[in-house]
Amino acid sequence: MSPGFGQRIRELRQARSLSLRQAASELRISHPYLIQLEQGVETPSEELIRRISSFFKVDANELVFIARKIDQTIQNVATVF
């Protein structure tokens, strides 16, 4: 799992001034699981990625790319199309 995903989630959570417990509650996950996501220990399901993107109002594809460690070249090509 890329630490970039966890860092991105932490940035989004902190930008809204949400505690781990508050964000976890909104995302319908446990706060220990959110901690594991932010630390890069766990990999989220696509369903959870979509919930996160919806809640934080960010592009789901961005989070999928980060979470799934898709090669940067592929990401650049996908952005063009």
C-alpha cells in the first residue's frame, strides 16, 4: 500500500478539522481502521474509496490511483483521455 493514500486521507481529514473518530463515523468505519488506512497499513476497498471521495468531494479516480499504486505513466495517460 502506498503511503500516499494515507497521507492524502489525513490531509483531507485535517483540512476539515475532523478528529479520527469524527471522520471514521462519517465514513462508517472504525477509527482504528481509519488509523491503519492513514498509516498505509490497510488497503481500502473500492467501495470505501468511493465513500471517501464522496464525503471529501474529491475525484474517486485520484484516490483509486493512489490506493492501488497504479504506475505514474498510466495515470498520466488516463488523465489525457
